[in-house]
Amino acid sequence: MMKAIATRQEGSQHTIAIRDHNLTVDETPDLGGTDTGPTPLELLAASLAGCVAVTVEMYADRKGWEVGKVEVDVEYAPAERGILTRFEIVLKLPRELTDEQVERLSVIAAKCPIHRMLDGEVMFDERVERIALTS
């Protein structure tokens, strides 16, 4: 299993520890944050963009296809009552690729682990643990 740990710094700012890496997550000022890092929803969109890009590049490398610098743009609209979260993914590929290569890379893009996770059902095992407050 993979693990990410969020630890509050101040206000809505948190440090997220993942393996040997630390990121900052915060909310925008209109939601009471100080905008010291991306919001959790922005990190989700970034995870999707990064996963699609890496998946497409790895597949192209295995096939020996030159794709240069793949760019993946992800825009999202968070869920609202009665409306699902919507992600718009734009995969930008070189003009020189054939129609067949573009079609195959498009199919592969939808197979990245984050895309599949968001597209499928997810299970949550949740629990609460009480800890001592520290100053």
C-alpha cells in the first residue's frame, strides 16, 4: 500500500509527506486559506495529468515512437449536488504521429492508474484514532 500523511501547519495549510517527499497543500483565500500551495482538488487534477503523461510516454517509448514533450492539460469542475465531478483531459501530441498512433495513445491515456481509479468504484476503509494534542 502507498501512504500519504497530512499534518496541519497553520490555518488550512498542511504538509503532505509521501515517501521522502513533502508538498504543501492549502486553500485559496476565498475559502479561508493563505494560498501557500495547491488545493487538494488541484493536486487531484495534477495527479491525473501527470499519470496520463507518464503512461503515454512509457507506452510510446516501448513502441519506439518519438513523442517529444507530451503535454496533458486537465481542467475540472468539482461535484455539486446532483452533478458528477467532470474532468476535461487534452492530450497534446506531435503532428508527425500517424492516426493509428494517436488513436492508440488516446486509448492508453485512459488506462493510466489514476484515470482508472477515478472512473471506477472506490472503497474507503475509514477509522478515527485519538491522539494527544501538541502545541
